[in-house]
Amino acid sequence: MFIGQPDLAAPAAPTSSVETGLIVLSMDGRILHTNDRAHEFARHFTNEPRRLQAPATTPLRHPLMDLFHDVLANLEKHIAAEDWSQFEITRLARWGGGTVRLRGFGIPDQARRQQSRVVLTVHYQSSPSPW
């Protein structure tokens, strides 16, 4: 299982679990795990229970949803190429007068490809900072 894999932690500034939201998703977008901090970001995707989807009336895409789809597309490419290495995509977005650092991890599973996971982290920063 991916939780025990040590190279999931990328070299970045340490963050407190109180400030960082965590969402673990399946390849079909089902939310498998989320912490309390991530709820305020994920609650905007409520059309289908426990799925990461934008409301049908929202014309603009949410940065968290965009990150999920980008990580998923990259994850599918890794699996198709039989590249089992983990990868990370990082972005900054404006949110509520501050900056939000979004990190997406693709974690391919060689034994059971559909068990591959997408992990998203959300870290709110009160001042604009590159990391």
C-alpha cells in the first residue's frame, strides 16, 4: 500500500497537519480519505456524494479539480508506459485573500492498476510565498 512508501514525501517546507488538507482519491474520482481541513476545499464538489466533481451550474473549473485531472492524466500515462515511479505536480492558487499551495501526487500500483491513487494536499498560506 502506498502509505508506507518513503519517497512520497517530497523535499518541501514542513507543514502542520492542522494547516494542511489531505484528500486521497481513486482513479475514478471517489474520495477515499479526507481530513477536516480538506473539507472546506472539497465541499464545493457536491453533485455526487463522495466524488470530486464540479457543480453543473459552475462554468469555471476549480483549481483543486484541475489538479486532480492533471495528476490523473499523468498517472494514466505512467501506467500505460509501465512506469511505476511516483510523481508530484505543485501549483499555487489564490483563495480567500491568501495563497493556497496545491500538491498532487500520482501513486501507481503495479500489482493492481485500478488501485493506483491520487493524493492531493492543500496548504493555506496567509501571505503570497513561492513555497
